[in-house]
Amino acid sequence: MDQTVVSAAQSRRFATFGLTEDDLARLRGLAGFARERLPGLLAEWNARFATWPEIQATLRDPEVHEARVAHWVRVASGDFGPDFTASAERLATVFYDRGVPAYAVSICHATVTAGLAGALGLDAPRRPFSGKDREALRGTLTRAAWLDLEVLLETYAAAEQASRRRTAATLAQTFEDRVLAVIGAVTDQARALDGSVDSLSRNAARSTEAATAVAAAMVEAAAGTEQVTRSAEQLSAAIAEIAGEVGRSHAVAEEAVSQSDAVAARVSSLAEAVGQVGQVVTLITGIAAQTNLLALNATIEASRAGAAGRGFAVVAAEVKALAQQTARATGTIAGQIDAMRTAAGGSVEAIARIRETIGRISESSAMISAAVEEQSAATAEIARSTRDVSAGTEEVARLIDRVREDAGGTAAVAMQVTDSTRDLGRQTDAMSAAVGAFLGEVRAA
């Protein structure tokens, strides 16, 4: 056999399956048949896979059909040269890439082999082959088909293995990326946690110092609160005393208002009496004027009577003098009455102003009393609040003691967490090394 035509591996296959140079010569005699008839026959034989619709759909794929035609033309023509293996690899690859399993490859191969035998007339005794030539060609076709199937299955297995290696490599890379990302994140978190623990330790120390300072301040605050409580109680007592004084002042003001009302009533009565006296004086003044007029008339009549009326004239003169004296007296009395009336009016106005002032004083006293009551309530509330504050400061002091204890416990926990984070860092380093070794083994498999 010409070793320049086939490789050493192919030579071993030829020897294994008994394929000889005579077999290759017979197949080369079918080259024209293969080139002209096989493309149409392969398309026609696709109908035989109706019971395997998934295989049938794959065989109708243009790329698959092209690869099958090229490869089977090569097999039927006895072209097992250097490009044969590449052709088999291409066909196996297009099958594998489309999910065609190995058993389906065998079914397709057996179907085409049987179809070739039928198309060549090897199943019926008819020309152009004699019985001997027909059996020889059948044997050649069978041996070539077995060799081709072995190459296809071998290349299919190689494609499958390569795909698995690619899948394993992809999975390994994905696993490595994810695990390393997790390890990196854990490492970063451990470092961050270590820093946070350091900060927590410092904060715990500061909390302890602050708690101590607050405890001292609370002692002082408690003392101040007690002093405020005592002062509030004293202020409450003073306000109560002031409230009593204001109440008494309010009562006195109300009594003064009542008395001023009584005085105003009496002055009003006096003014009315003065008015009545004035009326009497007016009446007397009128009578005196009439008497004076009568005396004047009597004097005139007496002068007419002459000596006989002289005595009457003296009496008339005396009456006139008395009338004038009465008029002067009543004038004086009227003036005094006017003065009394004016004084009474002024007294009434003064009493009214006094009453108004006393009323305002009473209102102010009432307002002061209300304010004192409010202040008394506020002072009582202050006293109560200071007592509550005192109780609160005692509770805060107890809480501060607990805070101080908790801060000490926090510092201890922080030390434990620090040790744990360092252990975690060592474990992540060990995990990273173990993952690297595992992935190395996976990639090498």
C-alpha cells in the first residue's frame, strides 16, 4: 500500500479492518457514482429517519448535509488520504455541536451504508456486477464502512472530550473567579472587621472613660437636684404666704369699695338736701323781693297821704329795710349753698375716682392672686419634677455603672473577634491554596 497516500494511523486501521489496495481500487471505480448520485440519495434517505424527528431535522440542516455529502463521496470513492481524518472530524463536530448522540451517528452511518448497497444493486442479482464481483464489492463496502465508522466515533469521542474539557475549563474558571471573589470579599471583610474591632476597642475604652466622667457628674447633679428641691419647697411656702397676703388685700379692697359706695350715697343725699335748701332760699328771695316792692308802694302811698301817712311810711321803710336785709342774707345763703353744691359734686366725683381706683386695685389683687396660684402650681410642679429628676439621676447612675461594665465586656469581645478575624484570614489563605490545587487537577484531567 502507498504510504504517501495514507498516514501511519490509517495504515494500522487498514490492517485492522482488512482493507486492501484492491478494495481501494474497487471504491475508486465508484467515484463517478459517488459524485453524481450521492448528494441526491442522501437527501432522499432523510425520509428514513421519520421515526427519529430530531435526527431528521439535523440531517436537513444545510451545513450538516454539506458535510455528509463531502465525507460520503470521499468514503465511496476510496479517498482515505491525509484529508480523510479532517473530513471525519468536521462531520463528527457538526453532529456533536447539534446535540446528535453517538448512537444516532451509528444509525445514520448504517442507514447510508445500507442505502449504498441498495443503490449499487448489491442486494439483488442483477448487472452490472457478477455474483463474485458483487460479493467482493459488498465486502469492500462493509470494510470501508467499518473503518469510516471507527474514525467517526473516534473523532466524535475526541470532540466530546474536547467539549468536556472546554466545559470543565469554563466551569473551573467560573468557579475560580467566584471562589476567589468570595475569598477576596471575605479577606476584605476580615480586614475591615479587624479595623472595626480596633475602632470598637477604642470606642469601648472611651465609653468607659466617659461613663466614669458621667458617673461623677451625676453625683454632682444629684446633689444639685436635692438643693433645687429644697429651694423649690421654700419658694412654695413663700408663695403660699404671699397668696394669703394677696387674698387679705383683695378682701380689704372689696371692703373699701363697699364703703366708698356708701359714702358716695350719703354725699349724693347731701347734694339733694342742699338742692332742696336752695329751692327754699330761692322762694325766700322771691318773697323778699315782693316785700320790698310792697314796701316801696306803701312808701309812695304814704307820701301821698302826707301827715296822715307818715306813720305808715315809717313802717314801710322798716319793712323795706327788713326785705333788703333778707335779700342780702338769702343771697349769702345762696352763695354758700352753691359752694356746698359744688363741693358735694366734687366729692361725688372724687369718691367715684376713688372707687374706680379701688376697683382697679381689686382687679390687680385678683390677677395677682391668680398669678400666685399659677406660680404655686408651677412651683409644686418644679418640686415634683426635681424629685423625679433626682430619682432619674439615681437610675442613670445605675445605668452608667452597667454601661461601664458593658464597655469592659465589649473590649473583651473585641479582643476575641480580633483573634477570630486573624484565624479567618489564615483559613481563607488555606482555602485559596486548596482551591488552586483543585482547579489545577480539574484542568489537568
